[in-house]
Amino acid sequence: MTDYRTILVPYDFSQHAKAALATAVGLAKRLNTAKLHLVHVIQPAYPYPMFEGAVVVPPANMFEVRRNVLRSLEEIAGGIGECPAQVESHIIEGSNISDLLLKIAERLDADMIVMGTHGRTGIAHVFLGSVTERMLRKAPCPVLTVREANPEAE
């Protein structure tokens, strides 16, 4: 059986990501995981509702966005509580989320990826694509997908 020593958790501040993080923390406790990596992908021209309303951030303000996102991730990591794993926060920037997550999973030598899924189907899935689906197909390690208990909440 594989030792799941390094777990990567893509984190976009959604309820689905929060559910995935809770699952990853539970796994870390059970599997004596050494490291938990929270990873957020900053996309240019993406609205960041957690900072002063749902405003699209121009590239000139990316430094401030990176600083605020990192601070938020570190607060989340600090609030995890009793978890044997060392928690690290990472911010990467770009537009192709799945490719960036695949690269960081390889760089960190992740043993597992635990990620939230929005569970879109039909037209929404066709137009929006699925980062989770691409991760399931291409990841260098097992991927555990987690849906929020109440998907209507988002």
C-alpha cells in the first residue's frame, strides 16, 4: 500500500474546497501524513469576492492579491487545529488551472490530491470544462474528489 505522506489540496475558497480540506485533514490524521499542501491558482482578471467585493483585479494589483490570498491561506492553515501534518501554502499564477496543479503535484511529489468538485453537468460542464476531470485523467497520483454535503449552498 502506498504511503500517503504528501497530500495536495487545490483551494479556491469555495464550499467545495473547504469540504475537500476537511477530508484531507481527516486523512492526514488517519494516515499520519507528513505534509499537507494548500494550493491556490491566481488567474489574471478573475473576480476575487473575498477582497472588497467581487471586483476583477487588474494585473497591476496582482502583488496585493497574492499577499492577501497567501494571508488567507495561512489563516486557514493555522485554523486547522490538531493535524499531524505540516501545512504549507502555495500560490501559483496562470490561466490553465489543471496544468498548473499537475505541475505542482509533480514538483511536490504528491502522493494524493484531494480536491473539491462542483459537480456540474450538461451545458455548464461543456462550457466551463472540468479541472477535476482533467486532474483525474492526468494526475501523477490518486485523486480523491469531494463534494460539499449541500451542493445547493453555493
